[in-house]
Amino acid sequence: MAVGFCETSMMLQLIEQPSPEQMFHEQYAFYSSTSQHMQRHFSEFARQVLEMGVLSKENPFVVELGCNDGIMLRNFANVGIRHLGIEPSRNVAEVANSYGVRTISEFFCHQLAIDIVSKEGKADAFLAANVMCHIPSIVDVASGISKLLKPTGVAIFEDPYLGDVVEKTSYDQIYDEHVFLFSAHSIQHLFRQQGMELVDVQAQKTHGGSMRYVIAHAGAYPVKDSVNRLLEKEKSIGLNRVATFRKFSQQVEQSRTELIQLLTGIKAEGKRIAGYGATSKSTTILNYCGIGTDLIDYISDTTPIKQGKFSPGMHIPIKPYDFFMASPPDYAILFAWNHAEEIMAKERAFIEKGGRWIVHVPEVRVLE
Ligand code: JHZ
């Protein structure tokens, strides 16, 4: 796995990626609703969309790309708003349908947008969260969005933000599914090609630092100051220059050295280390740092479909949460660091029994 940066599109992206069909299928392992915090985040997201005043009074229509188990669209379905979820991973799409979220299992593209418009009309809002950065054919998707939206419609999506990744050296956001890491610069460039404009940006705390982008047909809405402020900030930290990412790669190497030293030292004292959260992100950490069962005994995860399996590449066993409770390690490395607040709140007993947390973002350390 390797990344490249283009100074024209200002996009940081994977050079190669598995095909979407290899990643998004009927055994997709990530269910968005496993986090209580994310459930609250998406009901708040939906509330904000409802209050923005962009939905038509008559028969509004909201489309969400990659709706997963319906964590966001549920909030529209519950108040009787016409909606459509588009989710290629069939198992999670079935869960969404079971919650009354009308979902089709397809990959979104320009042609699908045309088909939806011909059957259901144009949409008032197009939503996506942690989805757009997964799609290699992003230009085709942007073109589909421009076809799908009404003249007054808006696209609102959020993804892990490149600025946070660079600032926190959270290189674990780079993995097979994350073909892009977006910035305001790259999003503005992408949508201008479709006659659309970035009109607002809102920083989010989720997933270790995300950005919500609001896009509309050019001229439909004024561009908010937030956009220019963020573009200026990105220039000042160099998110539009390749030199920034050369420096970033050195920070990533340094982080790897420190993590291996820390884990090796702990292990040499005869202590047990387990991973907490078999995240996609941890796949990058484990493989890039070469961390296997010599250092980490097992990884605890609450997702049933992951349990009894092994981490990709390094083959560390994934155990159910009960196992962590029954056999707590001396140290737990927080692979789901983006859920730290939620996890720390429920794991007080682990600390009280002498357990300690290891984190690797924004710096490698044992938490005091
Ligand atoms: P989490 C996935 O990435 C994949 P991951 C995807 N590509 C993406 O973009 C983001 O999500 C949105 C478990 N867990 O959210 C559940 C516990 O065991 O960091 C999950 O397997 N106990 C779509 O995998 C994992 O950790 C807990 O208390 O990097 C968290 O995965 C909690 C809160 C989670 O995303």
C-alpha cells in the first residue's frame, strides 16, 4: 500500500486499491451503530439537515450514499421523510431495511443517479458520512451528485480530514478502503469540475477529526467565510504542497519506531498486551509496524462478524469483548482511539484492576 499526492487536484490518495466489490459485499464487517456516540452524532447531523431549510415543503427527498445499517437515515424515516439509502454491502443494507430505512444495494454512479431521477425525481439533499473517501471513481460520483440534486439541493458529506491526519500523525487513516484523504482544496477542485461549489465546511470531532463539506450548484447559495478561512489555513500548513507529505512520512516512520520500542519493552517485562477494537485503522498499524502475536496476544472487538477471525496480514486472533473482561491484559493498545471518550468511560474497571492504556495518536505513550 502506498500513497501519492497530486499538486493539481491537491488530493492525497492510494496508488492502488482493491476493487470495490472485494471490499463492499454481503459480509461487510463494519456496522456503524456499534458506537453509541456515533448514533448520537448522526441524529444530530440529521437534525441539522432538517433545520437548514434546504428540504422542499412538498414531498422532500433525501438520498444517502453508503447508509450502512441506517444509522443516519433512520432519523428521516422516523419522521416520515421520503428517503433512499444506497448501500452496496448487502448485509448492512438488510439491517437498514429492517429498521424501516428504504435501501437499495447498489454502487452509486452517474448512471444510477439518472435512473433514480427518472423514477423518483431530483433530491433536496444528498448525504454521505465516511463514504465519499472510499470511492475510487470519485469524478463519476461527483457528476452523479450534480445530476441528482435539484437546483436548490445540497450535498453534505463528512470524512476524516487530511489536516487532522497530518497534525496528529494518524497515518492509520490510510488503509484499503480509504482511497482519498480530503481537504477543502481537493473537494473544491473536484466539485468545480461539475459546476458545483463548496459553500460551507464544519469541523467534526468524529473519527479522530473529520470535516463536513456542504456543496451546492454554483451560485445557488453564498460561499460562507468558513470556506475561505479553511482554505487559508490549509495553505499555511501546506496541505496543497507535496513537501508537507514528505515531512509527514518521516513523522510516520518515527511513530513506528517509538511504538515498536514501547511494545517490545513492555513485552520484555513479561506483561500481556491486547488490542482494543479490531479497527480497519489497526490493519495499517499492525502491518506497517510488523506487530504480530509476538507482541499482542489478541484483539477484543464487540462486532460478532469479526470475532473468531484474525487480523488481516498479521493474523492476531479477534476475541469477543467477554474474553477481554474475563482475561484482561496488563496493557491494552487503543486501536479504536477515535472512540476514546466512550471507551474510557466504560472501562474504568480495567484501570481499577491495574490495566493500562497504550495510545499511538497523537503520540506514542502509555496513558497516566
Ligand atoms: P472504528 C471503519 O473503520 C471502516 P474503523 C470504514 N472504512 C470507515 O471509514 C470508518 O469505520 C467509519 C469496535 N469497538 O469506528 C467496533 C469495540 O470493540 O474505529 C469496531 O469494530 N468496543 C467504514 O474500523 C471498532 O471497535 C467499543 O466500545 O477504523 C471501531 O471501529 C467501541 C466503541 C468499538 O472504525
